[in-house]
Amino acid sequence: MTAINLQWSDRSILLLRQAAALPARLVEPLMVVLQKVLGVARLPWVFLLPNLVVIALFSVLPVLINILYSVTGSDNLYPSERHFVGLANYATLLECQNYLDPSTCSRDLFWRAVGNSLVFVPVQVAVMIGVALLTALILNRRIRARAFFRGIFFFPVMLSPVVVAMTWVWLLQRDGALNGMLGSLGFARVSWLTDPARAFKWSIFVTVWAHMGFYMVILLAGLQSIPADIYEAAKMDRASPWRVFTRITLPLLKPVLLVVFILAVIRSVQTFDEIYVLTGGGPGSATKMIVHYIYETGFAVMPRNYGLAAAASLMLGAVLFVFTALQMKLSRGGRDA
Amino acid sequence: MRNAAGATIRLALAVFAVSISFAAAVAAQEISVQGIDADMKILVDKFTKENPGAKVNFRVVSYQSILESLPVQLASGQGPDVSMVADWGGLARYYLNLRPYVDAKYFEREFAAILPPMRGEEPRGNAINGMSGSMTLNGAFVNVTLFKQAGIALPGANATWDDWAAATRKVAKATKTDMAMEMDRSGHRFASLAISYGAKLVDENGNFVADEGLKTAIRKFVQWHREDVMPMDLWGAVGGATHRDNFQDFLNGKVVFYFGGSWTLNKMDSEVGDLFEWMVPDAPCGTSSCTVMPGGGAMVAFKHTRQPRLAARFLAFLAREDNMRAAIGNRVSIPVATTLVETGVEYPGASAPLREALASFTRQVPKIPPAAYAFQGWRYQRAALNSMTTRISQVLTNELTVDAAVAYIKKDVDLAIQAARK
């Protein structure tokens, strides 16, 4: 019986191999011709072509279209119906008497959004990495229900940002669950989202809550890649936990931390959906970030100012490009090391 | 044999030609129509029955699609032949002038108030750009039960916004109700208050007007928030152009006076029933008028249609008195056409409070001043509405003063016009 099974198994493997080889056989004549025509050195470009086409269509072309919109005016959608305005849209965005006082700028809300982002990004990234690292360190220890807690902390990452934000709106609104709990304990209700400072803090909290799990997983993987014998040696040397953390864990985790840092900064600059649903950029303009400004200018406000939105998004893109290049360089450096 | 083959080819060609011409004839009698109300299908079926050979492909779309997708479709030369539109004046450049195809005098008589705003940047032209059987109106809902419990008399027919603020504050205090007054976070709702206080908003040349009326309205509105007459949860909690409403508060008896609109009437009837007594009062007055903003959808045909006659015939059919009367009666909405406003509409199946509320809304229609219609049909109305919402919220959170906010609103709208014309 076993022999028959083996025979069947061998046959099916053989069949599968033949089936897998079929496409290669079919394209072989074409490859031979291409190799003759292009030469061996140019042949890799043929294999790269499908990817290059996809990247050109879905990455390069939109950027080029964006550039085209940023140098044209009018509320018409068709590029052929738009007029060339040169760098006027960029000039409008940058026109400011005092960059520290948005009210002196031609587009004050853009500069308020820039100002908010300049505070939001460092604070949110610092809190995000701090909490993610702390959680990863705890979950890297042999604690009870470790797998369960890892799942729990990662769970918000899988949720839609809109779902996350709506959940927090229901918790934080005037008649929300948080005020309900406070009320049942005899405390007065608190306006969590109507005070600008509080709304800003909650925006940071909600975005950290929603994305922390992602960074925690990366850091956890980094922690697990540190050889255990180094810790054992430190234990034998009676090194204190703080010394172990600062002299072993942190230095060895540095390449991973750098990648996490860059990813967190890029994500933080791009923050939109959670805050848009949570506060709509308010109260006033207290939580308006750059992407929110771009969305409102290009899509929510009539007549739609595609040119200004495109110019703002390209400026944001330039900032993100710097961070992405940095991330690529650092990750390459980490790999080389 | 050769003859037989030739005859077969000729026959095939003839059949092909006939089928092509038949298809063309069918296509010549076909239009696509979109709306947000499934009840319109009844009228579509009636139209096709009365017009044999005419085919109307009707589809129901979301209101969001009308607001966001339709302008993009029209900008790219696509879209249906006939559609409901919400931005009356903003899309006027795409409308088909129905004048050559319909009884112009009938349209001018019945839709006198809404034809100018539907002309966009040429309100004084003579184009007939569409029709609207029914409209929505901004308006207040008052919890009468709370007034009775507090033993406070309801403000009268010509009560001002200040009268309502004072009365509802007393009622909220006496009955320990959470809030005295609430207003949707919407520039359109705020425009009712502004026009009541004399804000012109748009002048004859199509430019935005930031006048003392607008300033007064913002000052009062901010003052009511500072005095806790209105909660910060709507205008004070969100930023930008985000729309937000808390009508649920009124349904749950948590607010004495809610300024929303006629579209929630059915909700009131079905969800409140006889849980508490409610009413729609006359439009609160300002120093200039007692008015609310008109709104809602209008039906229009587009220039790109290949069937202008059929599209116009369909709109003329919708504008027929019997059809408007039936549609408004079924939908429980507010009439626009002069004859229907004057003679009233029967609402079979509507409850007594609902009928009373509808009558109250209908009574406001003749009071709407030209400024409200002019603003409603202005091409850049959305720019003004969005800016008002954004800037007033900034005043509420102390980012701007009232004067600065008004200056910013003016600047925002002017920049929007300039960018669109650039």
C-alpha cells in the first residue's frame, strides 16, 4: 500500500514538474531570439519590463500628472482645459510675512497645518517608539499568555483607520463611554475633543494606539535576533538590568530602531484618516495636518483647487523623499554591517 | 446559384440596414436619468407609458455621488442626460437650456424663484435650466413638552433668534435639559442666521460680500457658545469644512431647540411619534428678515445629451402639476411651484404633527428673501459655506477674532474665485 502511495506521489511530482516547466519551454524560443537581438547584457531589462511598466503607470505617471497640475490653474479637471501658471501655486503657498505667525501668510491654514505637523510628528514618533519598545521588551520576556498579548497589541493595526477613529469618537464624545464611566463614578463630564490642547493629545494617543503594534512587531523581531549568549554573559558578570539594556539591547537594536524611526516619521507625516474622522482637523485648526489641508483644498472645498493641492502634496512628497532616501541608506548600511 | 448567393447577400445587407436604423431609432428615444429618490421610478414608468417609444434608464444614486462624482463626470463630458443636482449654480455651465423645448411661460410662472439661482453666473439671463418639484428648507424644531414642563410660553410668530436663545435657556435650566439650542455644523444652516441679520453674502456682480450683517450673526453665534446656550460639540469640536449634526440629541429630548432642516421630518414622525410634543416654529427673525435658506435638489438636463427634446419632455412631464402634487404627497416634502405653494398639497398618511410641521415649512417659502435664493444659486456658494464653517470654528476656539474671521472668509472666497478663474 505504501509502495503504491509512493508511486503515486512520485508520479504527481513528475507531473507537477512537467507542468511547471511548460511555460519556460513555451517562452524559450522567444528568449533565444531576444538574447540574439539584444545580447546577454540587455536581456535582464526584458525581465524587469513588467515591473517597470507597473511602476511607471502607478508611481511615475501620477507624480508627473501631479507636477502638471501644480503648474496649472483653474477648477477644470482636464489638463487640456487648465492654464499654465508657472510656479504661482508654490508662490501662493509660500507667501508669508512671518512664517512663525500663520495669520500673516497668504494661505494661513497651510502654515497652521505645517506648524501642527512640526509639533505632532516628533511628539507622536517619540511616544510611538517609546511605547512600542517598552511593549516589545515586555513581550520578549517569558510572561504568561505572551502570544495572546502579542495578538492583542497587534490587533488595532488590522483595523481600518476609520473604524479606529469612529470607535474613539464614540468613547470621547460628550455622551461617550468615557464620560459615562466618569459620571457613574461621580465625576463631572469632560469635553475631551472640544478643547484644542486635549484634542491634540488625543490625536497623538489614538494614532499611537492604532499603529504601535506594527512597530512593536518589528522591534520584537529585532530583540529576538540578539544572541542569547550575550545576555547570559552579562548575567554571569552580574550586570544590572539597566546596564544590560543600555549596553547590550539598545546598541544591538540600533539598526532596527533606525528603520522603525524612519518608518514612523513617514507614517506620522502622512497621518490623515484617524484625525480627520476624530476631529476633522479641529477644534478650530488645532489638529489640522498637512495631508488634511491637501485633501480639503483638492477635494472637499468647492471650487476645487487642484493646482494648490498638487503643489502642497509635491512639497510634502519632497520631505518624504528625503526620509525615504535616508531610510534606504540606513537599512542598506545596517545590512552591510 | 450566383443569383441565389447575391440575393442572400442583399437580404442580409437589408436586414443589417434595417436593424441598424431600428437600433438608431431606439437609441434616438433613450435617455439616462439619475436621482436619489427611488419613488421617482413611479413617475418614470408613467412617463414611458405616456410616451411610447421613449425609454428612460433610471438609476438611484447616493447624495454623496451627486455632490462629489457628478461634477467630475460633467467636467469630463460624461454623466447622465438628466440628473438631480444639489449645487444649483455651481454646475450651471453644464445645464441644457430648456426654453426652446418647453412651455417657457409655465416654467417662468411656476419656478420664478428658483430659475435665477439655477442660471449660475448669469442670474439675469432668460435660460430655463431645470425645475424643482420640491425643496428642502432649513428650519428649527422645538421640544414643546419641555416648554410646558418649564411653564414658559413659546416665543411668538415674530420671535427673534435672541428671543429663542433666552427662552430655551430658561427652559433648559428649569427642566435640567443638557442643551438649550443646537445648530448643524453647516455653513448652509449658518447662512439662514446671517441673512436674517442682513448679510447679503453675494452682490449683483457675483462677488462675496462680508458686511456688518455677517459680523453681527457671527458675534451672536459665538456669544451663544460662550454662554453655554449652544454646546461646543458641533461647531467647537471639529475643524475645516466637516459637516456634523447632532439631531439625535433632539430625538432623545436632550436639546430644547434644534436648527436643522425639513429633511428630518420623516425621522421625527417615525422615531419620536408621541413620545414628546414637538413643532416647527416660524423662521426666527433677525434685524433684517425672518428667513431660512432654501436647498435641496433640482432636476436638470445636460448640454452633452444627444436627446435634448426627450430630456426636456421628461423634465416638462415632472413639472406638470398633477405629477408634482403626487410626488410631493408621497415623499412628504415641501412644494416649490407657485400654484402648489398657494393651493397647498395633500399628504395622505402623514400624521397630524407632521402635517402641521409641513404646513409651517411651506409658510416660510414666500418669506424667503431674494438674497437667500441668490446665495443658493451662486457658483461659489460652496467656497463661502466651507470658509464660514472653518473660520467660525476658529473664532470659537479663540484662534481668530470675529473681525479677523470675517476678513478671512472674504479672502478665502476671493482666492477661490480667483483660482477657479485663473
